[in-house]
Amino acid sequence: AQKITQTQPGMFVQEKEAVTLDCTYDTSDPSYGLFWYKQPSSGEMIFLIYQGSYDQQNATEGRYSLNFQKARKSANLVISASQLGDSAMYFCAMREGPKGYGNNRLAFGKGNQVVVIP
Amino acid sequence: NAGVTQTPKFQVLKTGQSMTLQCAQDMNHNSMYWYRQDPGMGLRLIYYSASEGTTDKGEVPNGYNVSRLNKREFSLRLESAAPSQTSVYFCASLVERQLQAFFGQGTRLTVV
């Protein structure tokens, strides 16, 4: 069964506008972590933001914030004030297993394509 | 620079040939991973290793073998390459306290 679901089709976003990328996940483990990565056309994987399952507050990193709704198993990424350089594929990922416990399986969704237009 | 190093960056194989993709990290991470990326499929986990000497199957392990030689190195072997294994392969490592996984630059493999 798919653990991470990203179902939005490719998105076009106007420069300087905000964009929300949806991610839902499935786990029965009470301890897990959620990540977002960016993959530009050059192909490298760039870490954006992390949210732990026990974190009380939503994670923020500069223009990136994570809207974490634990009961709904949702971890949406919000990019504020989009820039042309934000055009990329965005991946949501989940680590299962307690932080610090060696056996951490890390699963990715299929990604969301974002194109920022001037 | 510290990080995850994958070799080679590009490779073309003929059907039936074998090869090993190498991955090394110098960050003293316990967990290491191999993924393949295909258009529209995201990153699919092939194998992972929670620590030196242990490996576990991921989502798409068929046709691959792995070896966690030591804490630094985690190799992926294709014993008899098939065109269906044409893909971009990524190695990653994770240390829990740093709360992020680090990726290699990827290997673009074509099997003809």
C-alpha cells in the first residue's frame, strides 16, 4: 500500500503568490518524521523542511512552512512568495520508526510538479 | 566536501551485463538507502540498511542485490541488467538527530 500520496497534477503559479502542495500519509507507527524535498531540473535532491510526529508546532524554514494536521494524516507544504527558482518537482517523504532507532525506512511520494510563471 | 558520493554518474549497459553502483558517505550515518526514480513514479525504495551488516528489502528489490560493506559504503549490484532497470538511481543516508536525509548526485543508468 502506498504510504505517501501526492495527487495534484502539475501546477502553474504566478510569481510572488503562495502555493500549497498536498501530501497525505499512512502509518500506524506513533513516531515518524515527514520531509519535503525539492528536485530542480538539474536533478539533485534538496532538503526543504522536516516535521516530527511529536512536534507541537508546524515547522517553518524561511519561505517554506509545513501545515501538519496529524489527525488527518496530512503534511502540506506551503511556499510563500513564489520565485522563478521555485520551479521544480517537490517530493513528500516519511521516515517510520522512532527517531534514534536504527531501522528507519524512508518512503517518498510521486511528487508534485510546480512551474512558476512571471 | 562532506556528503554522499555516488559512482558512476552515467552508465550504459547491454542486457545481461552486470555492474555495481557505489555509494559512500562520510557523515557517520547509520541508515543508508538506494532508490530508483522513473518518470511519474517518484522515488521508489529498492533496499535500505539500518546499520553495518544489515539490509532490508524496499518496495522494488527484484533484480538487485546490496552490500553494506562498512558504515561508510552501501553498494547496489545488478547481476543481469534488463531494459526495465533503465532509471536514475539515488543513494541516500540518514542520521536521525539531523532530521534530514542526504542524497548523492544520482546515477543515470541505461540498459540497451
